[in-house]
Amino acid sequence: MRTTTEQITVLKANGRREAFEIEKLTASLLHSGATEEATEKVISHVLPELRDGMTTDDIYKHAFSILQEISKPVARSYSLRRAVMDLGPSGFPFEDFVAEILKAKGFECETRQTVLGGCVPHEVDVVAYNKKKLIMVEAKFHNELGTKSDLKVVLYIKARFDDLQENVFNYGGNNRHITDCWLITNTKFSSTAIHYGVCKNLTMIGWNYPEKGSLQDMIEDEALHPVTCLASLSAADKKTLLGKRIVLCSDIKKNPKLLTELLGNSFDITPVINEINEL
């Protein structure tokens, strides 16, 4: 039975090897809402099963199965948060995912737009609009759970939005000014970033911020599960789907043929469809 993690390396989804850090697993569990007692129970089950070269996906599946026995709501949160983190390492799938969330809330969306401000052009991750609002969205993706969007990030975003507010844009057939500026991240904000954002009336949405209307709330309210939450897909399968801008399980449910079209005619779609139906 293993009781130490010395010299254990794990294989990440991107193919890189890194030393296993129990602190990262502990932080992930606690951030998902697990109590310290539940976290210790999961760790005590995972440690004996560790082996050199184990994939992070295998470790996740083991931790997830233990959590399900302890608390299904916490297990769901743990699964969802990890799935959003797995939209990386580039930020493009996260931008597409944010756009899908906003579409579900009644907006039309355009991603990766180059728009002209009062002084210079800017790359805007998502432009969301309806009859009343025109929102410029910065989708800030972090690959590490503990990375926060700090004050300098918010200052930079605010300066860009200030420049954009000097111009008029045509989205939805109307010439109009920006009505809202949003910063959405998959992790957290520092306390000073939050204080500045509130002071400057900047809409900031993180994994668990604000108290109501956080990124987790938005995902769960609209039941928009990313394909990265599917245990029946390999890391390579998920990468292929994301590369074709298939980010939602609902996309596959609507058109199961996408799986064979993108993953090969021999791909068995049954386990994937069953898992999606269970979500």
C-alpha cells in the first residue's frame, strides 16, 4: 500500500509528465465544496492506488467515484470544474463555451472579433448582443486551478473597454455603443480585483463569484455540460472534438453522427450517448 508520493510522476492530458502534487488534488476537492473530512477520505483512497506514469484522468475518475459515495452535489461540482479546466490548454474552446452559455441566455454571439476602439483595434473574445444590449466579453482562461485574475488583469481589461466605448459598432443591424463590459474567468479573482471591478461597475464572473450568477451557476442553470466532462471519451477524442468547435454534450445529443464523422466509423457511440443521457 502506497503512503507516499515521492518520485511519482503523472501523465497530463497534453502528454506532459509532471510530479504528482497531493496539494493540487486537495485544493481541487476543497474548491469543489468537499469538507476537510471528505477530502481526507478521498486522499486516503487515492494514495494507495498511485503508480508512476498514471494519467491525471485515472486519478480524477478514482477521486470522483469516492466523492459520489460521499456527496453527489460535491461530486457534480468537482466533475464540472475539472471539465471546464480541461477545455485548455488554449483559451479558444473556453471562448466558444462562454459564447454557448450566453446564447442559451438569449444573446447572439460572435467570437474572436477584431474591433476598433477610439485609439487602436482590439481582439475581443466574445461579442454578445440582443435588442437591448451589446456586450464585449473577455474570456480569461487559466490552466491552473490556483491561478487568479488579479488587479493588473482587471486594470488592463478596463482600459481596453474604455477605448472601445469611444466607438460605435454594428451588431444585429444597429449602430450602437457598448452597453456592458464583462470579464469571465474559469478560476477566481483576487480581492483587490473584485474591489476595483465593483468600484468601476465592471461585470466580473468567476467560478464562484459573484455569490449568485457565478460561472458554475450559469453552467448549471442552463444545463450546459462541456464534452470534457465525459469519462467515455479519451483525452485524444476530446481534443479532436474541441478542435472542431464541438464543446457541448448537447451538440452530440442532437447529432450523434458527429462522433463517427469526427472520431471514425468504428467509434462506439453507445457509451457516450448513455453517459450524456445520464447527465
